[in-house]
Amino acid sequence: MATKHQRLTTPLVRDDGQLRPASWDEALDRAAAGFRGALDEGALTGVFSCSKATNELNFATQKFARVALGTNNVDSCNRT
């Protein structure tokens, strides 16, 4: 089990194959750019949610998939 001192407290981004600390704004901008790039290239996307998550979290997940990713491919393990 991880101790307090083993947990990340700042985001890391990869530059030239090496991880380095970054601000939250930079890390989130890079994540958004990665999503945008994949969608611009025509990547097929889908989202899988968890039946143990709250209804509110599953709703936010499907909303993110439909609005931000532009996909209706949302699935979960609720039916098992």
C-alpha cells in the first residue's frame, strides 16, 4: 500500500520521453489537446463506466462522452 510520501502531489507531463512536474493548467491543456487530436484524426471513441459509481458520476461520464467526445458509445457493467 502506498504511503503518504509515495503519492504524487503534482501532475507530471512527458517531454522527450522524460516525465517532469507541471502545473495543473499545463497538464489539463495537454490532456485536452490529446483528446482533440485523436478526435480530429477520426479516432473511434467510447466510454465505459462502472456500476459501483454513483448515478451522478455515471451521468457526468455519459454527458462527457456525448458532449465532449461526440459519441453515443457509452457502456457499463450494470447488466451483469
